[in-house]
Amino acid sequence: MNWIEIDKILYGIISRHDVVEDMLKEAKTQFKWNDRQAETALLPLLNRNTNKTIITEIPKKRSKRSTKRK
């Protein structure tokens, strides 16, 4: 089984579940993975292909360079 086939199965798992913990639990039981392996395989697919808005940190305010020279 290659990663393309595994990704197809993981996409099916993602479509069946709404909660990430349930997705990880099913992936662990189906592929006999540990926690780290399931997270490494599943989380990039979630980040790449979900329509949910991801909350990002507000960028820090940086001081602007002075345009005038003294």
C-alpha cells in the first residue's frame, strides 16, 4: 500500500467524522499506528483540505522605517 492509497482512505475517514480525535482514533485502529504516526499522516490533510477557518495569530505591529533623513 502506498501513500496515495493511504490518503484516499484518510480522506474517507475525514469525511465520516467531524471531530479530529475521532479521526485519529479510527486511523490508529485501521492502520495499527501509534499517536504520532496518525497525527503525522492526518493533520496535514486536514490543514490542506478543510473549509473551516483556521484561527491565526494576529501579526505583531512593527515600527515603520523613517523615510526622512536628518
